[in-house]
Amino acid sequence: MAIKIQCSTKGQPTGVRTEKGRSVTRISSLSSGDVPNANFWIDMYGDVYLKGTIDAVSGIFRGSLEVGGPTAFRVDKQGNLSIGGTATNPNFYVDANGNMKAKSADIKGRVDASSLYIGGKNILTNTSGSNHLATGSSKIDSDYLDLYGITIRNKNTNGVTFQVSDSGVVTINGNITMGAGSVINWATVDQSGENPQVTSLRNTVNNQISGLQTDMSNMRYDMNHQFNIINQDIDYRMSWMRDDINDIEYNLRLVQDNMLSNWEVQNIASTVITNKLIQAPTIQGAYIQGGTMQGVRFYLGSFGSIYDGYGSDGVRRTDLVYIESSRGIAIAASEGMRLEAGGGLWLNCDVHVRVGGRWTTLDEALSK
């Protein structure tokens, strides 16, 4: 193999050519994908490059030793070993004093340690530093049995034989043997909070009560709805019954007074004169005077009338006394005037009142 050596103008070697034709003068300038053509090279700075195998019985590296780059495997001149990770945060690190740090560890054998930290706490000694995890008789010290629950299993079946949950629920799958003189003093048992079974039962009862209240409310609503329908039907029937009673009363008065009904008056077709009755299809007179007058319609001139009719009084539809005028209607009283209406006074128009010497609408007067 031809070795290409780079020389100065005076013929002194200064570097070598790489396989890709680069010219390098220092071994530290090499890259993993472009190595020198030479199998062995010592640059002018004392660095050595070789492609072969080092087989030595002894030897000393005075500086750092790196394999696969500065972050793969590195031993610095102080004797500190780093593997993987980064130069400042390796995955595995052992210093010259034997202190080890590892991001994870799978240890199959024995671990001898005077202190062992898990989660930042030394589990081999308590806070005072005087007691250890194990006592002199190889028992777990009671200071380390402050647990959030515990589970003990059968070695053969892996089934749970004894368990205490983090909330204090105790489960035992097996027999309990109590020695002579053993006492369970229930008086010293102070249950904190409510028994979960009682809580579950209480919640069930509360849900049942809530469901019963809902059913009762729905039934009350349905009954009220039915009562309203019945009441409306009764009111409707009672209204017709009242009308019938009024008609009967009216007709009884007519019979008592020996008078005709409205329908009979409208159908008078002949004239009858007795000592108590004048009956004719038409009676005219300049002045008619009587104690009681009954009629279907009384005409007031050519523009008004009073008649017996049927319609709405504002509350319901019933028999009415109508006063109609094609012009106006005036009711005058030199003293007081009173209007009575059991179902209220219904006015389908603007109402004007005189307030402070001037006329205004009732709505405007009430809004002041």
C-alpha cells in the first residue's frame, strides 16, 4: 500500500492524506468516516494513530482514555470512569474513590452497604442514625414498619392471606388462633368515621327516599291535573245548570205574573184584550206607563236599543242585557252613581277621567 505523506516546502513531513483525499496534520482532526491511508501514524504533536490491535502486558496511560468517543467509554487522568450519556451527565459513573452513580441498575447478586438511599432517604438507618433496618437478631426494626397498608401472601398459591389497605380495611383468608388469656377489648376500638357498609346502606336508603319523594310528587301532580280536569268539567256543568236554574226561575216568575216568555212575545200574531191583558203584534202610544215592563228589545229613537241577548260578559259567555247606540250613551246622576259587577268591570276602550280640572286617560293618571 502506498502511504501518502504531506511534507513542508523543506521536505519535512507535516501530515497525511486520508482515504477521501483530505490533508490532515493532527490526529484530533480525524473523523470516523475518513481515516488516514496509513495503518500507523504519529503526528508532529505526539499523538498516535493505528488500525491494528494493542496487545500489552503492562502499560500506563498518563492522560484520559476514550473508547468510541468522549461519551461512550471514558476514563480521565484522575481515574473517574464514565459510560454513555453526556460528558457532564453520564448514564453510569464511578469515581476514583469507588462512589457509583447509575440511572438504572439490575443487580442479581448481593449488595453490601452501610447506607442505602431510596427516594432520597436512607432506609438502613433512621433519622437519628442510631438504629438500622435490621436489629441484631436479623428482625426488621419497628421504626421502619410505619406502613401505608401491607399485603402477605401464601408462598405456594400466591393468594392473599392477610391484608391491610391504606384506609385500614383488614382482610384475613385463614384461621385466627388466640392463645390462653388473649382478650379482644372492643371498648378500646375507636372507629374513625362511618362504617363503609353503613355508608353504602345509608346512601341506598337516601336514594330510595329520594325516588319515593319523586314518585309522590309525580302522583300529586297527576292527581292535581286530574282534579283540575274534573273541576273544569264540574264548573262547566255547573255553569249550564245555573243557566238552566235561571231559566226555570225566570219562567216561574212569568207564570206567577201571568206573563209570556220572550219567545212567545216575539211570536204574537193576533190581538187579545181582556180586563187584565192587552196583547197584540204591535202596540203604539205617545206615552206608555207601567209598573213592570218586559220585552225582548226596546228601541230608543232611531239609533239605540235595549234588548235581551247572549254573549261574553268578560268572564264567561252567558245571557246579557245589551244597550246599543249608533251614536253615544250618556249616564248622568245629580248625586252619586254606583256600578256593581260580581265578575268585575270590563271596559274594552280607553277610559278618560277628569283629574285636576282636565281630562286624561286612566292609564296616564295611574302611571303618575
